Amino acid sequence: MESAGGILPWSEWGHNSVSLLAVNDLGKRFGGVQALQGVSFTVQDGDVLGIIGPNGAGKTTLLNCVSGLFRPDRGDIRWQDRSIVGQAPYRIARLGIGRTFQIVRPFPSMTVRENTAMGALFGQPAGRLQPAEALRQADAVLDLVGLADKRSHPVLRLTVPDRKRLEVARALAMRPRLLLLDEVMAGLNQVEVEQALEMVRQVRASGVAIVLIEHVMKVIVGVCNRALVLNLGRPLLEGPPSEVLRDRRVIEAYLGERYARGGDA
Amino acid sequence: MIALHLRLRPSTRRLAVAAGAIALAAVVIAPLSSTDAAQQAGLPLLTDRLWFRIATTVAMFVALASAWNVIGGLAGYASFGNIAFFGLGAYTTGALVSNLRWAFAPALLAAPLVSALFAAVIGLPLLRLRGHYFAVATLGVGVAVGEVVNNLGPLGGATGLFLPILRSDLLFFYLMLGTAALAVAATWVILRSRFGFGLLAIRENEEAAAVIGVNTIFYKVSAFVIAAALTGLAGGVFAQWNSFINQENVFAVSDNVEMILMAVLGGAGTVLGPVAGAVVLELTIETLAGGGSAAVYSQIGLGVLLTVCVIFIPRGVIDFFGGQSRLSLGYLRRTLRETSA
Ligand SMILES: Nc1ncnc2c1ncn2[C@@H]1O[C@H](COP(=O)(O)OP(=O)(O)O)[C@@H](O)[C@H]1O
Ligand SMILES: [Mg+2]
């Protein structure tokens, strides 16, 4: 299986091939909160998997388990058929898994360009870059995410949408094979969402698989080929985005939440 | 910016480096000249024994503050346990010379090794703690090691350890200066390397550093070990220079606080900040140490100064002159330029 993968392009070994990422029966508990239970899915090369679900559904916890920041209580996470549960986050990163944080985590005293260069400097599976080369690569990534004209800004001067773009840039600079995006389009206006969608399409076209957590339905339908719905830590259903979003249970899960938070509006 | 850019504008920077080099050369060469030549050149102070002592002490604190900067300033882990590395280094050299009759040179080389080894062992558990937990835990280690040594009979116990006197002001001045230069050079090299950027990333956001591929544990322990080796080396030199060591003079928590103040005051995370902080603060302390009530006021003054600095220029004086801080001169200059344009 492994050796065949080296010879044939992925498209030729079809659905019997080893998944890029395979999550199986994942469970994670925080005190009295069962944040994840029985979550399973796979990601193949070329996939854009959307993960949706109301706040508190366990989406971020799922990413934290995959990227190694949390250790799941049960279940398995396999990268190209090797378990990565219990591995240090830096090892998982260098396998080719990049991620963003929903609550952004920039390096505050560095510029936009320097922040991005850090991803190139440490995250690339292929090896060690020198700082100058990392900076050069950062510029290309900043063009892609639309931060090119702000490259020398200190991050503390960036708006929230720009900080989210920077999260994406830093992860992309790692040259990942799988990119995990946690609500990077929250708070963007119509035009900005369109730009972001275009960016995701370009990333996908460059051969990066994507797991995308998002509330904006237009995004899920616009770029995902599959969607997984989580509710209260459990998988509700999985399928093509258009079908998933029409499902009554999904609508209820969201409406239920909106009613519960009625005071907010 | 702290990381991949040079902080000062190139012209300012070149000027500062040139001035620094000249001043350094004067200090380094002056002791070599005979008393008469120094008198004629207008440098009588440097040939005076008291001033030799002060210059050596300043060099020692430059080394200690720069070493602290590697773990505290670059990696962002405020260690209150560096004094343990100093004391261990001092006692290593002291015991080898005094108990085992080693020559000073090999005994000195053993000091950084022992301190580094100790840092590697305690670093693994301690560096999992963050913020004030780490500060308190390292403080505990510093005190504990001092107590243990204080109770070990072969190391002189509470009496302390005496080393055969080696009378050479020149030798110890240059050894301390060399240690300081090593610490500064190490910082300079680290700040330009992948390793250095990894430390900065850890300081700025450790989770983010981890998920972009920084081996955070290895990096932190390495920084701790480097800081320990440099601090231990200074301790080894001190032991022979002072020819008497005990818990009070090599395990003093106040010395640990002093190296932190120097690094923070001058600019933690920069190459020259801790140097500037150490020179200014140590000279102030030495100058004011003599007078009775003056000393008390100077202590209060230092406390106030530190508080003001931490609040208004948290990145240190170096940043104040060139940097991004809203209260820095650079910021003021930029703002004026922007509003007038
Ligand atoms: N580090 C943590 N400690 C304790 N509880 C947590 C932690 N992270 C998440 N949770 C809880 O797990 C549940 C799922 O949270 P999260 O994964 O952030 O949801 P989502 O990203 O879908 O909004 C919530 O009830 C949240 O309070
Ligand atoms: Mg979330």
C-alpha cells in the first residue's frame, strides 16, 4: 500500500487508498462536559471538508485533538495510516498539518511578514530554511491571502479580519498537505467572504486538503465537497453540503441555539 | 521590530556600535598599560585596585544579565533560579581546587558543565510551568540548592570554602570580561539563528509556536542550559577571584533579582540591553554603596526607577530609543513626521 502510493498518483488508487487523515471514534471530556463523543471521519487528498455545528459543539476541540494540543480520551487519529495520538504538536505540524486558531494567536511583537515567515521557518516537512529564505517565501503567501500591502505592519495594528488572514498565512507558509481552518471567515463582510472563498479555492488547487470550520452556509456550499455536522460533541450527519444543510435536524440544531441565545440580538 | 529586523535605524546603529567599540577597547586595553602611562593618558582610575574590582564586578553582571536574558528575555521564562547555576559553578571550581587540588584552569572549565547538567535535569519538569509558577518554582530551586550546599560538610558547610589566593587583578578582570563577551556573543548568534526565532516564538505565543513546528520543550531546555553554562562559568571565575565562597555570597537571591532588573531595565530580549542595564545599574550601586543614608535612598530610587520602567517601557531602554513602544522617542518622532506630512 505504502510503496504503491509512492508510484501512482493518488487519483489512480481511488477509494481503496490510505486516507490522508482518518479520525475514528474520537472522545474527549472536560470535567462534566463531554466535548466529543464517537466522532469519525476521513479526509482524502483534494478534499475540502466542512465542519459545522452550533457554538460549543466541539469543533475547536476536534482541531485541538488533531493538532496534538489536546490528547483525546478515546479513539484514534491516523495520518496516512499511522496513529498520531500522543505525538507532540511540533511533530504533527511537521508531518504536514497546519492549523489556525479561532481566537487568533499571532506573535505580537513581530510584523505581519515575520509572523508568516515563522511558519516557513519551522513548519515545512522538507527541512530547514534559513531566515532570509523564510522571509522570501512569506511574501508569496502574503500575496495569496491579501496581506501583501501590510507586510511590514506590526500585528497589533491589524483589524480582526486581517488577523484571521494572518493566521491562514502563517499556516500556509508551512506548506502543509492538510490545512485546518477554525472560523477564519467569521466577521468578514460579503466582499471579504468572496475573497476568502477565492483564496481557499486557490489553496485547494495547489493540492492542499482542507478542513474548514465555518458558520457561513455560503462558504460551506461554495467550496466544500463534504460536510460534517456536530452537535453537543456528537456527529449528527455527514454528506454533500447541499443535502446536509437542508436536513431538518441541522436546521433545528442551529435554530435551537438561536432561540436559546435570543437575548443577544 | 524585535525579530528579523535590526531595531535601530542603520545610521544610528553604526554610530552606536562604533562608540561602543571605542569605549570597550579603552576599557580592555587600559589595565595593560603601566600605571605611569595610564596616569598620563588620563585613565588613572582603571589602574586603581578598587576600580579593578568594580570593573570586574560590572563585567560579571554583564555576563549574568546576558545569560539570564537567554532564558528570561528570549524564551520569556523569568528564572529566579539562575543564582543556583552561579553557586553551583562557584562550588564546582571551589571544591575541585580546594578539596581535590585541581589546577584552576580545568576546575574552571568544569563549572559550566556541572551547571548545564543541573539545568538539563531540572529544566524538563520546571519548564512545563508557566509565568509566576515557573518563577516561584525556580526561586525554590535556587534557595534549596543553597541550603543543601550550606549543609554539606565536605564543601565547608556553613563556614564556606577557602581557595588558595591567586593574586592577579588583571587575570580575573580579563576572565570576567571574556565571560561577558561570550554571553553577549552567544546572544547575538542566537538572535540571528533559527533557534533564536524559535525562542522568540515561544515567548510570544507558545501554543502557536508548537503548532507551526517549534520543538518547544527542546528549545526551552536548551535555552536554560545555555544560560546555566554561562552563569556557571561566571560563578567559577568568581570563586577563584574572591578565594572565599559561602551560601551568602554565591547563592544570594538578591543577586538573581539584580540580574533580572539589569536585563529588564536595559531591554530584555535584545543583545545590548542587558549590557547597558548591567553597566548602569552596577555602577550606580557601587557608587552609592559607600554612604550610609545615601545607600538607603539609592535602593528606594532603584525600586521606583524599575517600576516606572516596567510600566512605561516594558521592552527596555533600547526600545525606548528606537522602538515601537507608544512611549518611545522613536514613536514620538514618527508621529510628528506623519502629522506634519
Ligand atoms: N480547555 C477546555 N477546558 C474545559 N472545557 C473546554 C475546553 N475547551 C472546550 N471546552 C468545552 O468543550 C465544549 C466544546 O467547545 P468547543 O470545542 O470550543 O466548541 P466549538 O468550537 O464547536 O464552539 C464546550 O462546552 C466548551 O466549554
Ligand atoms: Mg470553536
